[in-house]
Amino acid sequence: MLVTFLRTMILYLVVVFGIRLMGKRQIGELQPSELVITILISNIATLTIEETDSPMFAGLLPILALMCFEVLTSFLCLKSARLRRIVSGRPIIIIHDGKIDQREMRELRFSADDLMIQLRQNGIFRAEEVEFAVVETNGKLSVYQKYQNRPITPQVLAMPDQPEDNAPPLAVVCEGTVMHEALRRSGATFGGETLSPPPAPITKADLLERGLIGPGSVARRQALLRELSLPAHLTPNALLEALNILFTPDEFDAQFFGDNDQM
């Protein structure tokens, strides 16, 4: 019993590591070669767990070999378009200008019901509304609608941009814990206290105003770099990035440009 448990845990970790190594894809997005590798690994792992009399290395070796083979194949496919077409196939257009290509449908063994299901999943109920429909190498249907059938957008209506509406929603409470950083970004309140958004970063205009960039600024900038123990050859852009990591604008002014400014 203990041996079976340990073999299961070890194989679980190996398989999870292998799947992570092969990339982040859902089952429905796997290429044919990736699906085959996944099935083979699962079958080998099952046999290795069940057959406790056989050495565990005999099961681990083919799993690791398949993982390495898949990683190598993926790398070679990135370098070679021909190999990529051989291993994964090619996207096929089955609708063009609202007309269904029956020859390509037969080649893909796609029925009319299969096509209509995937069109409906894309929010389309009539093939005439489609400019192009492409069956991708993972079997999914990508649809490009005709201009007159596309959803209306603010750009089509020439509506002005609303920057305040572009920000994504933030989770301010997660698993019963208040996310203070999200509250600060949203400017919300917590416990009667207003949590303002984070301060604006230090900009090049701030450095120019303080004589750290621009004509005659080398000596002053070098003094600041020595004070912060930063490399003397740091460029103005790199200095700006470092300052934003180390200080807020108020902290920077208080430390180097306050009443006791020694620079």
C-alpha cells in the first residue's frame, strides 16, 4: 500500500512537471502531436502505478523520453514552417464571402451540424454573415464577420474615448482578505479612511527641474549616484527607473532637495 502511494505521488509530480514543461494549453487547444503525447504519458503512468512488481524507472524513462521528444519537436516546429505543417497541419478556410466550401468540408469530415454549432458558439446564426471562417489546427473555428454584421463599437460611432471606463475591475476582497493595493488604485474607502491612488511616478521633467539631466547636470547627477551607491555610468533613463523603484516623488524631494540639501 505504501509503495503504491509513493509511486503515485512521484509519478504525479513527474507528469505535472512534464505538462508544465510542454506549455500552457487546455485540452481543446492541443495540437495532434501534443494530444498523442498526453495520452501516452497518462497510459504509461497508469501502468507504472498498477504494476508494483516492475521497476519504477522502467515507467519514468519512457515518460521523460516523451517529454523531451515533445519539447524538441516544438522547438523544431518553431524553426521550420514545413515541419510545423507536417506535425500540426494548416488552417483551412471553409467559408468565404458567406459561401461554404463543400470540398474542404468533406476533406475535414466536417458536417453541416458541426459547422453550425461552432458558428453559434461564435455568436453567429447565419453563414451569410461570415466573410471568412477558418478551421484552426486545433479544430476550433475562427470567424471574421462581414463589415455590416460586426458588433457596433464606440469607434464605429465616432464616440469620444472615456479613459475612466478603460480601467479593468479590481477585486478589493479576495478569500475574505481586504486587498489594500486594489483599494488604493480605485480610490475607495475602508474603515472610514480614504485610500488614495498611488502617487504619480518621478518623471524626466522632475529630473530636469532639479538639474539632474540636461546641460551642466553631470556633476550633480554623479553626486546623486554616489549618494545612492549606484554605478557612475548609469544613463538618465536607467537613473529614472531606479529612482521610481527606490522613492516616491515626496520621499525623493525630502531626502535630497529638502532644507538640509547637501547636493
